[in-house]
Amino acid sequence: MFHTSYTVEGTWRLLKRHRWSWQQATRRTIERDDDAIEVWKKETWPRVRPPRRSAGPGSSSRTKPGSR
């Protein structure tokens, strides 16, 4: 809406400035089905998660190794 973006650190500072904090549920919901969650993790998640990158040679340099 305002074309402004914040980093995680900037968001945290903004929350602290206004004396706000992140909130976490104090307990689990009654509707939670742990068995269904385990089935989803084993059957569905492996199909939808992105594949890992291959462990090939890499470099931390931004330039190409053969460009010198």
C-alpha cells in the first residue's frame, strides 16, 4: 500500500518502539490431529518441497573463476 519494505530486524525495532511484541499461542488447539500431521509430513511434503541443490563445486566469490 505504501511501497515500503522492512527487514526482519527493522520490523522488530518498529515493534519494540511501539512497545509491542510477537505473540505465541499458549496452548495447542483442540482440533489438532497429530496423526494426520505425521501422515502429511511423510507422504505429501516430500512431493511439494523444492529439490535440494546438487552438491557441486562452488565459490563464495561473486566473479567467475575463469574471468581473471
